[in-house]
Amino acid sequence: MKQGIIFDLDGVLLSTDEMHYAAWKSVADELGVPFDRQVNNLLRGVSRMASLDIILSHGGLTLSDEEKEAVAARKNERYRAGLQTLTPDAVAPQVRQTLAALKERGLKLAVGSSSRNTKLILEKTDLGRFFDAVSDGTNITRSKPDPEVFLKAAQFIGLAPDDCAVVEDAVAGIDAAKAGGFLSIGIGDAAGYAKTDHPIRSLRDLLDLF
Ligand code: B16
Ligand code: MG
């Protein structure tokens, strides 16, 4: 029986996909590189800089490190402007009910997200109070599929990877969970992935597993 659950944020607890898409699309248009929802899907769970590298390589454009920093900063400014409009309504009621029920059952809950904007998202949606710890893009040096973000999350809640499950929507996140020695639970895209230990259709299904 697992004692802790680590949740990916984007794509699991809520989706800011459209805000990422709009922000990347506007900078891609300025750079004159093609960008569509298919490319946007490849960016799930991937860090900001790695996302930019994927966009540039799709568009066949090379930029200096300095130029890349400037483009990533511009994207983030626009994305954060979108995040300012987030309210608790962005989170489905069943997500809040599931988190509350899991806490009631005595499980330790943590967030494990690549996003450097995690704390802003948790604050805007009022989700922060469900979690015993937050591990995100601000406390790691290696992005998913490296397990660092989840290993830190487990450490923050005082549990070994073997005692925790990770809930993810991205293939890179499932790879990270397995590399770290966690039980992997996949939702959305990750539900059909070969390395996923337990596919779920809705977060509520966690109540049958724990
Ligand atoms: P930021 P997750 C990820 O969040 C997003 O899925 C991914 O699309 C984004 O590029 C990444 O965070 C970095 O986000 O630019 O806010 O630092 O799925 O790991 O919660
Ligand atoms: Mg995700």
C-alpha cells in the first residue's frame, strides 16, 4: 500500500494547454516558424527551454543562447498574463473532491511539476492547501524524463519512491516516474503508454486504487 501520491500539475489537476498554446503561437509567429496544436502536444511536461528547442527544430531555425533566453522570457510573460485570469473554477469539482478524500485516507500528497509557474497556478486556483509539499521547475536542474522533480517531491514528504505513486498525463512524466522507482499512474495521453502501470480515465478512479 502506497503512503504518498505525487501529482503532475498541468494536464492532471487542470489544463493550461490553451494558454501555453496562445503564448507559444504568438512568439512563433513573430519568429516566422510554423507552430500548431500538434507541435504544442509535444511540449507536455517538457521544460520551457526544451519546448523552445522543439519548436525551433520543427521550424528549422537556429538561435543563439541569448536570443533563446529572450524568446523564452517573452513567451513566459504572455503565458503568465494568461495565468492571471485563472480562478478556482479552472479546476473540476471532482479533482478537489478526490484530493480531499485521499487526504482523509491519510495519504501524503505532493505536486511534481516541470513548471516554474507552479506556485502562481496553485495560488490562483486555491489548490495549494491540499498538498504537503511542492516540487517544481524552480527546485530542479534536470527536467522530465529525468526523475529529479519526483525524487525531490518524495524527499519533501519524507517518503521513499517505493512508497509513492506518480500521476502523470505526459509520456516524459511516466518515463521520469519509472526511472525514479515510482508506481506510475497515467491519465489522458499517458493512459495508453506501455510504461504506465495503472491507466485511469478520471482522477476520481484514484479512490479505487488507494
Ligand atoms: P513553465 P507539468 C509543464 O507542466 C507543462 O506541461 C509544459 O507544457 C511546460 O512547458 C512546462 O510545465 C514548463 O512550464 O514555462 O511554466 O515553467 O505538466 O510538468 O505540470
Ligand atoms: Mg503534465
